Amino acid sequence: MDFELSKPQKEIQKAAREFAKGEFDKELALEWDRKHEFPRKIWQKAAELGFVGVHYPEQFSGQGLGVLENILIAEEFCARDSGIGSAVILASFASECVLRFGSEEQKRKFLPLVAEGKMLSGGSFTEPGHGSDITSLDTLAVRHGDEWIINGTKTFITNGGLAGFYCTLCQTDAAVQPAYRGISMILVEADRPGLTTADVGEKMGIHMMATAEVNYKDVRVPVSNLIGKEGRGFYQVLEFFDESRILVAAQALGIAQGAFERALAYVKERQQFGRRLADFQVTQHKLADMATKIELARLMTYKAAWNFDQGRMDPKLTSMAKMYAARTAVEVADEAIQLLGGYGYMTEYEVERFYRDAKITEIYEGTKEIQKNTIASAVLGKLK
């Protein structure tokens, strides 16, 4: 058993840290957060340097690396800035559906565009009336000759309105039971007639990321846009979640680390009652708790990524990592605000933004309650 990162992995980690340090400007981050603006230039530069799509094969402009290398980048980016980091690491969201299940033609056409920073991608899964329940859908795709005709509405779609394409879950067989056996995944280009988007409105956090409602009204796509086999969409998205939840865990881990570092720097300098805050035992205990939670989250997240790279699916492990890392991000960011006191509540000191950006990690890619359902199901299954 080896808990050490390899030399190439350490080099990737260092390169990501140095890139973020040099490019993630604090004042720009505050401005983009206020304006709800996507950090396009930084995303494109990150892609040019190979930080986007590192887990793609080289023939699709990737580096042929694994999920572990991808999450090392995510952790470093989000530790430097929760807003910029989250936007950049999720610029390629759901492209893995094409990578894992798509045809060679789909991979050649779309993956290089994502990896090279020329196109964002989106996963069009969640519906207004169903939320986390994707076992049945209202979005229908009906085959007509050589085309699919799609009608329906998706909501809370990451990169909605900016993405060049959406991996869209559709009910292609409304008669089959159970209903999830009739769900398929179809790639829909953003410029198809009948596809429109609308911003969901003001959000608590992740202001630099677009979150939209995606509407399909008689949207026609070729039959060849089907991703994988018909009727396999539900199973495909479950496998995708097993990977994407690790990325969200890394996002949360980075946010926790970033909030902790800012709190640590503050208490070493701030004087109260003639002593540094760091000299008080109560402060030291808070820091000890924060550091311990972060290290536990890191171990679980790294293990989940390593396990996926071994070719094994383990929904229990990925759900544990995502649930615990997300909870850690929220708790550590909250404690960071507390340690900074009134300054922690001020935008300039960043930890309040880290707190706002942390909360979403407990919600998207399955709420913490959904993760508990997955974990409990695995545990109870083993007890039978």
C-alpha cells in the first residue's frame, strides 16, 4: 500500500498550483463574481497548457492520464480561488459521457474542442418536476426516420447557455417498465433550431458559472447523435456520476483547503487582548479540527479517484467521498468566517465567497441525502 503520489503526479500538482497562483487574480475574481461572468480567458489559457481534459486520450487532445490527475488539478485550482477554480474545472462537465460511451465520430468531433478550450460542454439531466429522480423523465425523444425529435425542459444545467453541446437524457420508450429502461442519452448541439436557454436567476454562489434552464421544442438531431445504445441512458449517467462525484469531491476539498489557508494566515497575524489569535488554545483546537477534516476528505477523494482509475466502479466509495468532502467544505469555510470575525463577513477577505461556493457541493451531482441512500443501499446489501 502506497499513499505517495508519483513524481509525475506531484509535477502536475505543482504546475496547477503555480498556474493558479500566477493567473487567478483576486481583484478580477471579485469583479467576475459580482458580474456573474465566466472567466473565459483563464479557461482558454488553462486549456492551452493542458489542464483541461487531461484524462482524455492523446488522440483527442488530452494527455492520456487518469481521474486522479484530473482531481489534483481541480483541488489546486479551487484552493486558489473557489469561483474561478470551479468554473474552469467544470468547463468540460459531462463530456465524459462522450468519452466513455460515445462513438468514435462523436469523440473526434467534440472532445478536442473541449480539451483545447474552444467549447464548453453540458449535461442536460435534471428536470423541474423530478430533481434528483432520473428514473423517469418528461423529456421525450421520438424517432422519425433518421432523426430524433426532442421535446422537454431541463433545469439547473451547468454551463447552460454557454455550452456548445448538451448530453441530454430523454425518454425514448414511454411504454417500457420500469421507465428507466426506456431512457437514452442523446447529444444535442446548442445551435439546433428549437433549443433555447434561460438563466435560472440569482444564486447563492458559483456566480462565475452559468446555470440555466434548457428548453427543447421539436429539436431535431440525427439518429447518429445517440450516445451509446438506445435504452442505456440511465445506466450511462449512473456510471458518469461515479466519476463526476469524485470531481465534485475534489472541488469541495480545494475550497476547504483555500478557506483554511486564509484563516490560518489571518490568525497568525491578528492581535487580540495583546496576543495573536493563533496563541489561544481555542483557536488552535479549531485549526486542528479543520485540518483533520480536510485530510480525511483528501484521503477519501484520492482513494475514490485511484479506485476509478483501476477500472472499478464503487458508488458507495464515491458517494462517501463526495458527501464527506462537501460537508467538510461547508464546515471549514464556516469556521474560517468565524475565525476572521467581522472581517470574515466582508467580501474583500474571500472566505465568505468560499462559504457561498462550498454549499453547492452538497447539492449538485446528487444531494447529500442521495449520497446517503447510495451508501446505505450498499451497506444493507452486504448484510443480506
